Amino acid sequence: MRSCAFLVFSMIVFVPAGYSQDISSSAEKSKVMDILPASDFMPGWNFEDKPEFYQPDALYEHVDGEAPLYLSYGFRGLAYARYADSQDAENSIAVEIFDMGDLEGGFGVYSSHRHPTERFALYGTQGYRSGALLIAWKGPYFISMLGDEDNAITADALERSVREIVKKIPGDDAYPDFLKRLPLKNRIPNSEKFIAKDYLGWKFFRRAVEAKYVVESVTPTVFVVLCPDADQAKGAYAEFVKTISGQAGLKEDEQEGVKSVWLKDPYLGGVSASQENDCVIGVISPQDDLSESGRKELMEQCRLAIRSLQKKE
Amino acid sequence: MDEMNRRQFVKIGAGLGAATGTPLVFAEEEAKSESKDMIYRELGDTKLKVSAVSLGTYGFSNSGLLERALDKGINFICTAAEYQNGVAEESIGKVAKKRRKDMVIMTGWSCRPNSTKQELIASLDASLKRLSTDYVDIVKTHNLDKAALLDNEAQFEAFEEAKKTGKVGFLGLSNHNADIIDVLQAVLKKKKFHVLQCKFNFMEYEKQMKIFDEAEKLGIGIVAFKVRAGKRENEIKELENKGLQVRQAAIRWALNDKRIASVCMGFTNFDQIDEYREAVMKKLSRSDEEALRLYAQAVDRSYCRNCSTCEAYCPNQVAVAEIMRYSMYFKYYKMEKEAMRLYSALPPDRAADPCAGCGGFCEQGCPYGRPVRTGLLEAREMLT
């Protein structure tokens, strides 16, 4: 027992704290590690090294400065593996599968990595490949893969491995419900984002969704700050009004008992906001070139989207 | 473990002055900065004047936040092509269109073992387009974590060509590895870099001192990150309500070393701009040092490294490392339900039930002297 303990000690003690290591299996680890493609997912390919698992407290060791982003979206665990072609070791890919805990977290991280102009494909719920980089998302899982070479062989490996991964992820290709609070009309497809904290740089706007629209040849942003209930939305809206209250050009409006504000913010451009039930909604026009009627129309569409959703609930 | 005394604290790392012979410069306790301007330092021989706190931009998408940071004098922007596949650079570019002259921009390319000069230049060109500029002050090899990557001459050839065409001024690198010394020693031998970006904090700095000495002689500018040594101030009872002071003290501690030109921090809200700006405008005080000492002592004592060494000493095969992790999720990550679910999913013979009647052999095995048994009993209470 003592010699065994010493052997274990000498094998383990110098492993950096929190770094990937062969720890005892856990539900958390196996949930995401099991989704990795098998070592021979492609003929002639194998693991280059042993796959690794990173818990939240060790994520920094793998992604460093990127860690706060993932942690803010509810990161639970990362499975990481490298695969190489036995015929040509220069053909290799690195696969990262982030377990973000839930659908919102998975979508949130993915949305922070996507640009509306990408050529999207059905990798899971959605994804795209740009050269040797492939990004995808399904449910709570965000998948990021990078080939060491940008050629047809690694492109094929990336495509095959992502299909292997998404096959193993249970559930359907649903999008989070909170996106239904954004109006559909004139929305730029794939511009939706979920921001998990400090929306627009304000602590009182904790969680929000936004999307870009095309209206009157300009591209404003509509946002919906998601609050737990109407009271907290009221509080968040009040904080916002208080924060901007000293600024020149602030206009306040009230129609049919609904209050709203509009101003030209020095950093954001034209911003309007209002409370709608458990949300704070708003429109941002960075060049302040959206007409008042265009802005009001967007706000109204947003209200209708939220009310329609709440009726169904 | 006995209460940490000042000598032990110095040994761990927070007493920079005593360890290096460079006197710590303490402010008078009540001193306030009279200057309203940001502090700027020269970035090694580049002579670039950079703000003592710089903006780290992974996850960044808020152009308004950047504009406000520029208004407050923060002029040094650190980014990389990899960050959200270009989204961070694009957000910076929206501001650079009108305020490029207010910014010192460092962006990064990813140099892999087989990267070619053409690929790196193409990456830089794509970055310039996203950044809405025709030049960056510094291009860095992002995430240079293996010394072997320095063998790829393509990064140096690409830099020279980019410099000739006016696209870039200087070459840097960032290193994120837990064990950075081998890499940094190889970097210094190469004598091709002008800027080094790496972690530097009051808990783990000793090995880097000689590296920084050499870098200084070579005129290499140094940018520090990970200055907060794990961001665990919320876990420490003695530092309740002192979170802000600890965060600011960690920045001041790093800047107390004049070789550090700038401390790179991530920003997500406007309050942080003022917080970090205030941090650099004041010198390290004795009460700052005390806060860091308390942090170092508490973390050293309580921080479970999940090394599992103690498990070899447990006669009951309790999953100590797992349970400590779930305890941390519950207490500090606010993942209560998930932590309880994970604990309940453990095989019954690996849960902490036997710990109440056990002599605590795990504590004999902990190389850090942690009160392991106490932690397990607390975890069982919390997670059941």
C-alpha cells in the first residue's frame, strides 16, 4: 500500500494544478468526452495524443484569455483531442467540444463566434467552415476544430469529425426560445447574438439578445434585455434612465401608459429603450441615421413579438 | 499550517522588493494621485508609449466600451485574428476608422509548425482589413507555447516583409503556458522579438525575474496578463468586501516592476474602465500588500489543486478531488444545483460518508497541508 501510494504520488504530484490529467471518471467528464470522435473516425487516422478534459477551474490552462468568455456563458467542461493522419503526420486536426451546460449557453458562445456573412452548413444545429477552421453548435455543445494544414484532406477530416460528433449529441436542432422575442420582419439572418453579461457595457443589463435589421437602408440593432420578472425589468430600465439622465438631447416619451427614452449616446449612437413586461427592449442606430418612425416601428414590432410569446405561455 | 508570516509571504511571491532587491515603492496610505491623466510607459526599445493598463479583447464586441476606454486614456489594444474568428478585430475596427491615431494596436497571428510566410501575411492582411487600418503597431505570434515553434522561420520572414511594406512596426509574442521558462529562454536566445506578453503575478513570479532581466537588456518590452493569480478573492473570508482592493492591488503590484510596460486586462463593462484606471493612478500601498498577503496565504492554504495525491492515503477510496471540485462549483461558481447533481451521481462507495468517522489520513497526504477532511465534511453537508 505504501509503495503504491508513493508510486501514485510520484506520478501525480508534479502534474500542474488543474491541468488535464487522468483523473477518476465522473458524469461531467464522460458526458463530453464520449462525444469526441473515435480515434479511427477516418481510415488511417488516430489520436495524436491522449484526449484531455478541462474543468472550469482549469480552462485557463487551455484557452487562457478566452476563458472568461466561456465561463460567462456557463461553461461546464471541455473535451480536447488531436487526430493525425498516419500516412502524413502534417495532416492533423485539433477538436474542442465545450459543454456549455444548456442550450442558451451553447448558442451564446456560438453566436459570439459567427458572422452573418459566413457560408453556413448544417453541422448540428448550425456551423460553418472557413479554411482550416470549423465551428459548430448543437444544444449545449459548442464545437471548434482547427486543421494544421488547409487542404482537401484536413477539410474532409473536419467535416467527417463534426458529423461524428453531432450524431452523438442527443436532442433536436432547437434554437433557444428567447430569440422569439426579437421581431422577425427585416431581421438579418444569423445576426442574432446572446450576451450573458454586461450588455452594452452596463452591469444592470445582465442578459440580452440582439439582432441586426435592415430598415430604410440602414442596419440598426434591436435588443431585448432578459430579466427574471417585470419588477426586475422595471429596475433595470430605471437604472438605464438614471445613467443617461445627464446627457444632452435626452427625450422621454409616454404613449398609452408606456414610457420610453431616446438619446444620442456619444458611444452607441442613437439609442431608444423601453420596458416591456419582463424585458427592456431597445433600438440602437450607431450612425443615428434611422428615422423616428423607423425606430418606433421596430420598437412596436418587438413589443408585439414579446406579447405574442407571452400569450402562448 | 501555521499562520503565514511575512517571510513566507515574501517567499511565495508578494514581497517583490525583498526578493529582487528592488525596493517596493509604497505610497503614503492617504496619498492620492493628483494627475488626471493615464500613466504611460515606454514599451521597451519600441519607444511606443502605452497606457499602463491595456485592453485585452477576447470576447470583445462592444465598440462603445472601447471608445470610452480611449477617452479615459487607455490607448493600448491587444487582440488577435483568432479571437471569435475575427469578431473582436471587427469591433475594434469600427472605432479605429475614426480614432486610429489614438490607438496602439497589437494583433496576433497563429503560427503553427507548418505555417508559411504567405499564410501569415494573408492572416495579417485579413486582420488589417477587419481592423480598418493599413498598419498595426505590433504583430505577435499568438500563443507561442512550445519552443519548437520558434524553429519556423516563416514568422520572422513574414514580419520582415510586412515591416518593409509598412504594415507593421514590431514583432511580439504571447505565451500562456503554465511552465513558460523554457519557451521564454528560447525566445530570448532568438533575439528577434521586440515585445513579450506573458503572465506575471504576485503568486508565481520568481522564475521570471531572470527572464525579465535579460529581456530588459535586450530592449524587449513586456506586457503582463493573468496578474490576479486566479481571481479567487471572493473565496476568502478575510477579504470579504475587499474584492476591489485586491483586484487593484494585483495590478499595482505588477506595475511596481518598472520593466512591465502595461498590464493587459479584459473589460466587459464601463465600471471596469474606471476601476483599472484608478488602479494604475495610485502606487502600491502597505494595505494593498497586506491584502495580497492575505490572498496568497488563504489561497495557498485552501486551494485544492485537484492533484489527487491525498486519495492514495484514503482508506475508503473517497473521490476527494471530485468532491472538492463540486464544492468549489457550489460555493464560488454559484452552480448549486449542478454541484449537488454531480455529487449525487458519484458511486455511493466514493462519496464522503465515511469521512465523519475517519482519522483524516488524506491530510497527511496533501502536499499543500490543506484541511482536507474538514473540506470533505463541509462538502457532504452542502451537497447532500
